Amino acid sequence: LLDMFPTEYAYYEYSVEEIVDHGVTYAAKKGWKLDDMALLAFSAAVEAVGEEQPGRELIEAENIMDDAIERAESGLFSGLFRKKEKAKILHENHFKQR
């Protein structure tokens, strides 16, 4: 088969730590921070996705983060009592199953 299909595609296998770092950076670019429990919940979600869809870890990490941000923004009183200068923080409950 190598004679018929000479092109090889290889992808880098990211560690969970690298994917989590990517997700945290992605959230920071959108103005969000994660508390300690949210970081653990995000790490667990990333591990689960990595097993299901190898090769798509970074995209899935961004999707998980987008879902969490959406949950945080859609809270009943989201932003109503938050001061403008206070950081937007993601919590563990924002990373519940999709």
C-alpha cells in the first residue's frame, strides 16, 4: 500500500497538560479565568475527549471551553451583580457534561 499511497500524515500527540494549557490560554484570550476546581473539571473533560477523538484534542478543548463560557454567561443573574472591573471566572459547575 505504501507504493500506492506514498504520502504519510502524522499528527502530534498532545499531553493532557498541553491541551489544558491551550484551553486556559484560549479562555484568557476571551477574558475568562478558571478557578482551581474548574481547572480540575476541565482537565477531566479533556482526558475523556482525548480517548474518544484522538487527533482533535485542541479543537475539542476549545469546544468544551466555549460550552463552559456559554453556561457561565447564560446564568440567571450573570453579570447583574458583577462589577465591571472584576474578572470573569469559570467554576466547576460550568464544565458539567455537555
